[in-house]
Amino acid sequence: MTLVDVNSMFSTDDKCRELLKKLRWPDGVKCLRCGGPNCFEVSSYKYECRECAYQFTITAQSIFHDSHLPLTTWFLAVLLIVEAKKGISAKQLQRTLGVAYKTAWYLCHRIRKAMEEQGPRPLMTTATEVDETYVGGKSHGITGRGAKNKEIVIGIRERKGELRFFRAEDVTSGTLGKYIRENIDEDVDVLITDQFRSYGPAAGMRKHETVNHGAGEYVRGDIHTNTIESAFSLLKRGIIGSWHKVSAKHLPAYLNEMTFRFNRRKNSDLFVDTLKHMITADPLTFEKLTA
């Protein structure tokens, strides 16, 4: 999907609503309150349930809820975000779409909200790498572990599967162990980390291999953390080159965006897939976002 495609296929709000209707109710319109299928159209894309008399629109109770922006603008914003490998800033979106900065910023965060993975995710079972990195803030003379004014991001990447990022409070064995237990099966083929001492206890009974970066060892056959480190590199290029500044409060939202796009990078229907998440995700109010 290109900008030309979006402009031609979804040139009016009604065309946008027609797609959202198909994505939200592929088997026919259902009431948003009681779930009943007995609904009729009151006016253009506004429906009423015959069973509970509840009235609703296609965008009600979704990321689009209570938005005054044209859906055509929403669609363009979605395409720009999902096609930007390293992300796109609210300032760039402001200039491209011709909207106010506050509008562009809120727009970006609502789309990121829809990119949150919902429900339990399968445990990783094939070769999986785990590492941590530090982003944000300024530290003079200290980098990596021990750096102050930095946020910790734990990265887990299954070589034949997906990437997951998490903001963490520390890198103790307890914290690392929690993320490993929640994401990696005990019978994983191999868990690969660097030599940091917290990873030993955190790995538990899993088969665990390490590379000793401190001794200049980075690859030993198939044992390396280059796969997760390349994902960290992409994240940092997004922060430095596109977003420029990411607050600790909103860091998880940026991590969601990066992993959502990365894990679907080979999906030819990424634009439509993102809209499907947006039409079914819970609303994000400006008050909640800025609380």
C-alpha cells in the first residue's frame, strides 16, 4: 500500500468507513453493548440495536472514538507510521498532514496504543537471544550498565520468531528471570546471552549459552547475540534519528510501535492489519494520555 493507493482508494470518509465496517464486523454488524446481531442503520453508518435500543457508530469504542479529524487524515497517518522503518516524529507528521502539533502528537500515540499486543503470547521455543540496552538521558564518562539517567530496555528475540521489548526497572536476576519465564519456554532449544552474571540464575533450568564480550568474544559458531543487538540498533536509530526525545513515561508506547512494525515487516497487508487493531482497540483519551 502506497500513499497514491490510499489517496485513490480512500479519498472520502465514507470509503474509509466502509473498510472499517468490513474489518470490525466481517460477519455483519453487531451491537457494541449486548453483542446482538439484530441491528439496523439509523443514518449513514450509524446503527441501532433492536434488542437493547443502543445506538452506535462504526468508530465508537475504538481508537477513532470522539475524533474530529477526517478519517482520510487518519488513514494517511497510519500509512506513514507503519511504513517508516525507524518511526516518524509528531513534528514530521504535523508538516506532512498540515495539522497542529498537539493533534499530530495525540494521533501518533493513539495509533501506538492500537499496536499493543493483547492477550497471552506463545512462549518462545527455538534459539532465543536476550540482552538489555540503555536509552535516553545523558551520562558523562559512563555507558552501558551503571549509566545514570538512562532507561533500561530488555530485548528478547527468537531467531525464528518475533521480537519483544520491555522497559525494566533494573537488571537483577529476579527481574531478568521474570521476563524470561513469561516469554521463553523451559524446553527452549537454547537461550543465548552475554556473560553478565545475572543471566545465569535468571535462565533457570533452560539450556543456556553465553558469549564473553568482555574477553572480545562476539561469535562462537551459532552462539551470539547479534540478532537482538541489531534490533537494539534499529530502536536507537529511531530514537536518535526520528523521535529525538522519548520520555520514560511514554517509552513503552514507542517500544510497542517498534516491535509491532518489526514483527510484521514481511506482511504485505500491514496497513490494513493496523487498521484492524485500531477499530477493535479501546479508546485512549487525551486526559489519560497526559495524566
